[in-house]
Amino acid sequence: MIENNKGWKKTSSNVSLSEVHRSIDVPQTGGFWKKFSAFIGPGLMVAVGYMDPGNWATDIAGGAKFGYTLLSVILISNLFAMLLQHLSLKLGIATGRDLAQACRDAYSRPVSFILWILAEVAIAACDLAEVIGAAVALNLLFNIPLTYGIVITAIDVIFILFLQNKGFRIIEVIVGGLILIILLCFGYEMIVTNPDWFGVAKGLIPNQQIVVNPEMLYIAIGILGATVMPHNLYLHSSIVQTRKIENTSVAKKSAIKFATIDSTASLFIAFFINAAILIMAAATFHFTDNQHVADITDAYHLLDPILGVKLAGLFFAVALLAAGQNSTLTGTLAGQIVMEGFLNIKLKPWLRRLITRLIAIIPALIVAIIYGERGTSDLLVLSQVILSLQLSFAVVPLVAFTSSKLKMGEFVNSNLIKYTAWVVAVIIISLNAYLLFDTIF
């Protein structure tokens, strides 16, 4: 291994996601909107991870039990996400490496191997949420038993393999379409729930109760884990490299600008959806005798009777199914990126997907058979706490790499971004350490 002029130990000449690397043309001339349109897509795919079924469980539990109080956690988590995703896309565009490749190049083999294992655990936890969420949605919409629904989710391997052969833009368009469905569904939910908008605004202001109340803190950390997804940092640093840009400083600066706008705007959509889930749960359940509602199935069955409408539950389930399928697409890519980047091993996409999905299906099936719906709901919340615990191991390398002048050159973080990013990393580490301590003792 030899050092290159950017301070990296180059261990591989492979590019990230080689089958779609620089496959999408970027216009060299034209106005802002023409150029920006070429960069729309990766941000939406990353935003999917911020509205997956795991978020639903924590948002419903938080809203039903504590009203609008935890809205501030969703807001802060999204602000964290916007910053970290900016760093992720900047790493990919400026260096030509995704985060997994960068870790492999910068760290020793034992350290890289540990980081790979932790990344795989995070992806498995995320996939677990997708499996359970999609199975629950199939049960609610078509009355398919939960165990059968879990098995059916394995079939999407074939669908994803078909999509990957059609080009990356096709996947981005489908993801955008499913997000639009979710957005419309929750727009309807906001109309029929008619929340207390003053209470909503007040909930966006942080409350010290969140730190003092252990139960509230547990759900808050779950929301953080469900919002800022570790696998998304690996994903984003790779998929931004699907754009065909010139290898010049000017082209890279332009790409970083447009990719950041795409990412930030997409995460605003994710914030609205996450906030809408919590607001819906708070307005419907917290101020009635249903504060105990903490899972997706109960929420579905109680929405129509409490609100006195007929479509709230249906739209809720449709949005859940769309969220589960969307997360499946991005989870597939994240798994491929992590394995190829850390191990420099290429597996066929269908084989990689099958392995990831089986890791998630087995525990979900066991819990569904033994404990039923209640057990899978608890498993859904637990998966988000696991994601939160893994988050530090992706955030710290990302901040370290993008703050290094030797590795990033002129694209290194400014002092403001560097210190802000390290504060975010310390907050995440501290919250996770507290959660771990509280769980053990």
C-alpha cells in the first residue's frame, strides 16, 4: 500500500458501484435548473432511510405517550442529518471514494473489519424494520398473516434485480414516486386529525423533560437512531458518484453545491413525514384514553373510529407499504456498497440481497411465531435503538476524513463546519453511552 497525494493508502482501484458509476450525464451548459435537475435523485434515495417503518414505531410511541414534546427531537435529528449527509456527499465527490472505501484505505485491516461488522449490523437492523413494516402493511391491507407477510418480503429480491438492470435513473424515479405517495397520504392525515398547531409549534422547542425522563429519553434516542441512519452515510457517499462530472476543482465544487441542495430539500420532506406521524399519533391518541398506543397495528385500527372517517387507516397502511418498499431499494444498495468497500469483494446483487434479507427474516419470523404482533412491534423499536448505537462508528470516521486537509485538500471542512460536526458526533456518542449504561445497570 502506498500513500497518494491526498494522504490515503490506496488499497484498491475499484470505483464505488462500478455498474452505475458516472452513468448519468450532467449538462456542461445551461441555467441553474437545467444543471440542478441532473443531480436530483440521490437526496431522495437517502431521505427514504429517514422515513422507513422503523421511524413509524418510534414516532407513534413518542406522540401517543408524550404528545408533541418529542417533535424537537425529530427537528434536531434532521438538522444533524442534513449536516452529516452534506459531509458524506462531499467525501464521495471530492475524493472519489465512498465512506466504506475511505475507512478501508485509512485504517488497519482489523479496524476496518470491525467497522464492517458494525455496518452490517446496522444494515441488518434497518432491514429488520423494513421486513416487519412491509409484513404489517400487507397484513393490514390484505389480511395476510404476519408470518406469511415476512416470507413474502423475500420475493422483492427478484424485483430489485430487475430494476438494477434498467439503469440508476429508473430506481430514482420509482423512489421519488413512492415518496410522493407517502407525502400525499400524510397530507390527508394532517387534514383529518386537525392537530393543535400551537402545541405543534411549542413541541419544536427543546424541553428538559426529554433528558430527565428516562422513558422519554429512550424513545428520543430511538428517534435519533431512526432518523440519522448510519447506512445512509455509506450510501450517499457512493450514489453521488453516479453523476458524470469532470475531474476538476470547478466541476466538483458545482457538484457538491447541487448535491447539497438535493439532499437538504429531500430531508425537509423526510422531516415533514416524520413530524406528521408523531403529530397524527399525538392528536389522535395522546389527548384521548389511548396513550398506550405504541405500535403500527393499533394505530391503524384506531384511526378511523377515533377520527370518525373511513380512509385514514387505509392511507396510513398504503403509506407504510410504500415506505417499506422504498427502504428495501436503498437497503440493497447500502449492503452492496458496504461489502464491496470494506472487503473489496463483489457479489452478485441478488445474492447480496438474499443474504441481507435472510439475516432480517429469521429473527422476525421467530419473534412473530412466538410473540405475535406485539413482539414484532417491540422488535421494531429495538432495531432503531441498535441503529442508534451503531451510528457513532460511521459518524466519527466521516467527520475525521472530511476535516483532514491532507485527505480532502481544498474541499476540507471549514472551521465552523468542522467544530459543529464534532459537537454533533459528541452528542450522538454521549446519548448512546447513556442509553447503553442505562440498559445494563
